[in-house]
Amino acid sequence: MATLATADGVDLYYEQTGHGSPIVFVHEFAGDCRSWEPQVRHFSRRYRCITFNARGYPPSAVPGDPEAYSQAHARDDILAIFDGLGLAAAHVVGLSMGAFATLHFGLGYGPRARSLVVAGCGYGAEPTGYAAFQTHARENAEQIRHHGIAAFAATYGHGPGRGQLKAKDPRGFAEFIQIFSEHSALGSAQTMAGIQGRRPSLYALTETLREMTVPTMVVAGDGDEPTLAPSLLLKRTLPAATLAVLPNSGHVLNLEEPALFNYLLEQFFQQVESGRWPPPAA
């Protein structure tokens, strides 16, 4: 089992496949490194693909201290992967919780990011719903602690933004729920309370976002309502960003539409690597 240690001594499990320019994939709350299988199978033909399990997701370590979970820790765990594997720079691809971490990595360590893909990003970000989202995250954490992760996956996993995957790919959806159900209840509860429940709103970061020049692709599903306005905010605020909205799609974009998702990313990476990003203004 391949692991490396973070700055605060938490072991992270990782996998790498293929050779070439590195891509680091950062998973969502309900996923882990297995969630990126359609991308690893595709991109490892030409790229060095690196996936890892966030802290709290076995076989990565599950810290017992609630203060070991925060948006800053999630950001710095990506940096630990970079440093531990000797990556001077890499493309970083994140979904949902992983997209927030990816975005914060770009804000904090921009020169290390060759590009960013920020997909399904924005839950709880809008000012009118920010406080309620934080409260709901803490309530969800308590649900996991009291009823276990399998029971939580059976409800949360079927929530808004997930139905599209179930309708398009019932077999893939069943696998998604199975992976979710195998997570650590302690790690998931700590993550929900410490990261989801305490991360800053994107709308509070606009001045900082305007200064970030890392090439960025923002991806949203047209049926994933909580991410649409925040995704448009990122497109309008980040100087080197583009926005792709996938039709008839929800939250789990890389699993719902793997061929389209991979195509968009591949075209984006090629433009960045050839020095043709951002495209010239009209």
C-alpha cells in the first residue's frame, strides 16, 4: 500500500498510473480515489494519473481530532501529494468537496498548478444559504455518528444532484453507493463537520479570486442547481477561467458523462500545455 505523510503527520493513501505530464485528482465527499476510474483509464494512456484518499478516508489515516479537518488541511493535503511525489507542477482536477480543495490549492500555491478543473463546486456558497448549509452539515455529521455511514449513504447518496447518475447508469450508481457505504463513519463525520461545515463562502473570496491567474476550467451540470450561480461567479471572477455546463446532468459529472467530461478536460489540458490558454479575446 502506497502512502505518504502530510505536514501534520497524517498518512495519505495514493495510487498512480501511467507516464507523462501529471494530473492529480481530488475526490468528492461521497467518493474516494476509486471514483476517478473512468478518468484514470482514459488519461493514463498519455498522462501520469495520481489519485488519493483524503484524510478520514481509509486506507488514508482517520485522525480523531476534529481540528485535523478543515479547508486549509484539504488544500495542504494536495500539496503533500505534490511534495511527496516530487511534482514541481501538475494539472489538478477536483469534484465538489475536491473542487473546493482544488480551488484553494490554486489560491494558495498557484505556481504549482499547471491548471485547475473545478467541477460541481458551490454547495452552500451563496450568501443567502451559507449559514443554513453550515448548520445542515453539522446535523449531517451527527446523523453519521449516530446511524453509521451505510444508513447515511442510503439517504444522502440518493439526494439532489445524484438522481441523474441513477437514471443514466443504474449499475454505476449502485457502485457509487457501495463505495460511499464503505467509508469510515468517524472520518466522514469529521469531514462533514470540519470541512463542509466550516469552509468559507466563495462569495467572500472574490477579491482573492480576481488575483488568481491559473488556467481554470469550471464545470457544472445544468441540473445541479446549487452549483450554477457559484460556477458563473467563478467564470466571471477568475481571470483565466472558462465555464462548461453539461446538459441533462447533475452533481457526479465525471461518472455521469465520462466521455464528455474526459473530452473537455483533454482539450483544455492540450491548450494549456501548448501555451494557447487563455484563448485570445474577441
